[in-house]
Amino acid sequence: MSVSTISLAVSLLRAGRLVGIPTETVYGLAADATNSAAVRRIFAAKGRPGTNPLIVHVPDAAVARRYAANWPEAASRLAEAFWPGPLTIILPKAPAIVSEVTAGLGTVGLRVPAHALTLELLREFDGPLAAPSANRSTRISPTTARHVRDELGDAVDLILDGGACTIGIESTVLDLCGDRPRILRPGGLSQAEIEQIVGPVEYGFAHTDASRPAASPGQQLVHYAPTTPAFRFLSTQKPGMLAHAGAAGGAAAVLALTSVELPGGRLVQMPVDPLAYARTLYHTLRELDSADLRAIYVELPPDEPQWMAVHDRLRRATVLLPAE
Ligand code: AMP
Ligand code: MG
């Protein structure tokens, strides 16, 4: 990326405009986190409810400290271990972060993304950038610059093309405001990795497995979702899935983990490694979503901790195939 493109991005951001940025997780839609009007543009472009706070991106832990009203020792240790990387830390916020960013909360989510281009941008900009995923609200997160353009069109003033995202799923959100660290959203960094640094963590989200319907309506929140009807199914539900897909004629796709004999339609064999699966999930869903299908079926991975982030996304992107 030429120096002049970064300079252009910086001037746009200083003028309160929106820039699409690459990160290792997914592409972000960035604006100056100290400028209310700029931040409101993010919500407008995404159609995002103002009640859903944004993550603030900074170039390193030293800068992160400026935007937190206090900085516990656990934050230092986590930053040392995992930044730059897919971990967002929630802390009491400093006044410089405008209330639109945090949806009026007294806390802020801070993260240092692991992408050379965006780190360069953050250093040049020399301020905090609020950046949610660069998709329309509730839709599939973008993992290439092209996806951002397809999603947001002219609503984004410039997109920095940093190639395909290497992690492909959002950051893990960890709340450090309570007595014990709490995972609010599972993501690119695993619970086990976090626990190695800060000991046992709690959960602030329902981590019931994806093979059951959500226990309460709040957890059925549609998110990361294709517009094509999408169903998740257990490996034991294969016959039911095939019958269901049969009704769609050839216009169905299956994202399989084990072997599936699909008479018609599109069979996508997904990686059996959770990290490789996460890297390709959104890209695959997006491609299938534009393929004029009547249904997409996703075989659920095993109910194991290393699949927690993928389960979380699948639970919100799909509905559970009804039992026969
Ligand atoms: P996205 O920007 O689309 O990756 O989503 C950001 C995620 O971080 C959402 O799940 C937010 O609810 C969460 N988040 C951001 N800031 C805060 C905060 N101050 N407190 C709790 N959650 C937050
Ligand atoms: Mg998002």
C-alpha cells in the first residue's frame, strides 16, 4: 500500500469520514472515536442499533491505557501476551471516547489489531479508531476488501485492501471490570489461552451448545446471517437434512464436516480444524448466499471448547433443523 493511500485515509478520518480497514479478524468500518458525528456515520452506514457499542482500535497497549479510566494489572499481562491480536478488553472508559462509541456505557472495548497496514494507519492517525465489522447490521462479516465494497458501497469513503483476513472470525471480548474476567463474546482467542494468563474466566453469554434451540429469545439474536434460509444440523440428523434439502431440488448447499452423499446441489467440505474452519466460514457463507440457493445446511462441529466461537456464530447465523 502506498504511503499516499495511508495519508489519504488519515485525512478522511480526521475529516470525520469512514474508512474500511483490514484486520486479522474481519474487516472494520473505522471512524475517529473522539468525534461524535463521525461515529454516528458508522451506525448509519451499518444500520446498527445505537445500543450496540463499538470496539476502539489503538496501535499498542501504551495508547490503550490513555483511553481506559483505570488499567488493572491483568490488562497489562493480557496485552503483553496477546496484543496485537484477536482480544478485546473491556475497561472503564476515559472521557476522550465519545458516548456514541460505547452506547452510553461507562466502559470501553479496546483492541490492538494484528495487521501491519492498520497498525501503520493507527500510528499515522495518532488517535483511537472506533471500528465495528464492515457489514450491514446482522449480516455476514466481511473478510476481504471486496466484501466491504459489496456490503457498503458508497457509504464507505475509502477501503484499505490488506488481503484476506487470516483469522476470519471476530475478536474474543473479555470484560475486566468485575472481580473475575468474563468472556462476553467467544472469538479468535480461546478461553484456554486467556486462562493461561489470568486464571479462570467466567461467561457473560449463554454458551449452551449450538445443537439446541436458544434458551431465551435474547439469545436467538440473528447475526452473521445469510439472507438465504440457513439451517444447522447435527451429524446424526443427516437423513433429515437430506430429505429437507431434497425439497429444494438442486438449489441447496451443504457445509459438511463428515462425509455427506448429496445427490444434487453444492457440497462444500469444511476444514476439520477449528481455526481453518473459522478462517473460511464467512467467505463460504457469503459466496453461497449470492448463489441463488433455496437453502444452506451447515453440519455442526463437535461440542468441544475449541469450537466455541464457531458454535456461537453458527447459532446466530442459522436455525436448528427441526427433528423429524
Ligand atoms: P463488532 O464491532 O460487530 O465486532 O461487535 C463488537 C462487540 O463488542 C459487540 O458484541 C459489542 O457488544 C461488544 N462491546 C464493545 N464495547 C463494549 C462494551 N463497552 N461493553 C460490552 N461489550 C462491548
Ligand atoms: Mg459485527
